[in-house]
Amino acid sequence: MKKFIIAALVTVCTTSVFADFPKIIFEGKTIEPTDTRTSLIKKFGKPASGDNTYSHWDKPNFSMSASYDQYGVKEFGIAQLKSVPSNVQLKVNGQTITLGKDTINSAVKKFKYGCFDILDTKFNSNYSFSIAAGEEGEMNVVMDAEYTGTKSTSANKPIFGFKFNSNEPDKSEGCNY
């Protein structure tokens, strides 16, 4: 009985500490801010390129990258090359977003508050929605959709990429809080 109570307490304490951190589920494997370069290589194999501070993997229809600091994963991102419904999910703040299925509009309905950004360059055209995660909002979680020239149309495009980092959110289009 004592072992059961101790195990239950450890589970409750551990879960509450990491409960609000983002998790990306890809190929049945979970990527979290607590991962390291070594743990990601165990999960996804040798990166196509990179070094001790950066890794990049090419998977069928997906591109993944991670950068590291002394604590582990500093930033992790995954993007679909062709936007189709997938089983890649972002789980954060009690909500789930699925690549190729959810849109910026559906993400806003689920999370309520966040910041919007448009990146429209020769090489990238993204409309993004960012939310805070973590016990004190120290993580920035970004969902990217194709920018089509208008915010309203772009907000209905499927989300093709997720990333998490500890940067301040980009908010060229303001925040709704």
C-alpha cells in the first residue's frame, strides 16, 4: 500500500510540473522541451544534417528540426511538405491540434488567446498563431498556415507546421488578449 501511495504522489507531482508544456506527437513518439539531442536521435534516427547545436531530419512528407542549448531542446519544429490530414498532433494547455486538419481559426477557438503574425517573403508565406505554454507562460508555441494574401482566407487554411521555443511571440498582426 505504501508503494502505491508513493507512486501515486510521484505521478501527480511530476504530471503537474510538466502538464502545461507542449508535446508534439509524430510517428507515435512524443517530442517535448525536456528532450535532448540524444533522445531525439533515439526516436528519429540520425539527422540528415546538423551538429551538437542543431539537427534536421527529412521524413516522408515532413521536415523536422531542433536546436539545443545546455538544458536540451531549445526549439523544435515540424512542417508538412504537402498539407494533407495527418496523425501529427500538438497537445498543449489541454487542447489538441492536428496538422493538415485544424486551421488557425479552429486553433483560436480552442485556445482563445494568442498572437498573430504574417511572414510574407520571397521564400516563405506564413500566417501564424502563437500561444504561451508552461507553468509561467515561458514557452512559445507557434502554429503556421499558408498565407494567401488575406488574413481571413489564410485563417481557414490547414495548419502545416508547429514549433515550440522560449522566444517572445512574433506579433506583427497583434494579440487578442
